[in-house]
Amino acid sequence: MKGLRKKQRRAGCCGGKKRGETPLNFPLFLILIGAVVMIQPRTKRWQSRMAAHFKGDEKRVKQRANTFFLLGFAFIMAGLAYLYQAVGS
């Protein structure tokens, strides 16, 4: 185990990157997932499933759609923050 740890220290534990550096895959993944979550409530399939789940209560369906929109927006903002951190450093 000790020999392996020494090799890792020489090669760098993060593949040669500086400590705290964010790879670009994660921010782009967050932005993509945020967009999907924001768009999902606009599909007819989602609306019909939610209407069936809430037994036609339009107010609850709209409230759930708004929640998904805000959640997707939060994912996009987090992705942009990570992207800014990765590009800025």
C-alpha cells in the first residue's frame, strides 16, 4: 500500500491537476440536467401523469411544474458557478 501511495503522490492524486480544480464534465452535466428538469413539466406526458396523480387539481399541477422549474434553474446556476470556477482558475 505504501508503494502505491508514493506513486500516487508522484503522479498527482488528481491526474496532474491542481488541488481544488473542477473538471468541466461536472458543470456541463449540471447545466444539462437543469435544462431537462426545467423542460420536463412542459411535455404532454408529464402533464397527463400529474393531472391523473392529483385527480385533475390544476392548481397542484401548476405548483409542481413551478417547483420543477425552480429546481432546474438551481441546477443551471450551480453548473454555471462551477463552470466559472473551473474556467477562472
